[in-house]
Amino acid sequence: MSPQTLDMVKDMVARLVDEFHPWRIYLFGSQARGAAGPQSDVDLMVIVDDLTESPTRMARRAYRALRHRKVPLDILFRASDAFRARAADPSTLENQVEREGILLHG
């Protein structure tokens, strides 16, 4: 990850923490694996204690809060209890995120 992208990710995480007060935020995908190219997006999984609204609505709020970003972004929301349960199953994205992702907050 380039220093410029790293700075943008840190700023995005700070904004997400202010907006959602998450339990954890993970970076996953090509940026976390060190395989990102110039057009790669930033994949974030935001894990909250409770989903106070649908994950889709929370993602919309997140995109609005991060509207000034300069990199493509994909944000997924999960409730902490569901994340922990699904992370135990090796066939799930949550398992991959927990094993290979980079914990940015929490």
C-alpha cells in the first residue's frame, strides 16, 4: 500500500470510528495482501456491536461520510456476534477477513 493510500485509509477509519463506534475495522482484499495495483479498491469490514439499521443503510451512511475519498472503496458491515459465529467457518468471508485481514481498529 502506498503511503498516500495508507494516509487515506487512516482518515477513513477515523471517520468511521466517529460515525459508528465499531468494535473492529479490518482491511482485507488485495490491499491487505500487498497485491494491490494502481486501480485496486480498498475493502473494509466494519464490525459493530449491534446493527442499529440494515447493513445496506449503514454502508450508505459510511459512503456519505467518506464522500471525499480519492480511492475506490468497498465497505461491508457485520454485527459482532454474527461475525464471530461466521469467522469459525473456514468457508466464509468473515473467516478469511479474520485470518488474512489487517486489524485497523479494535
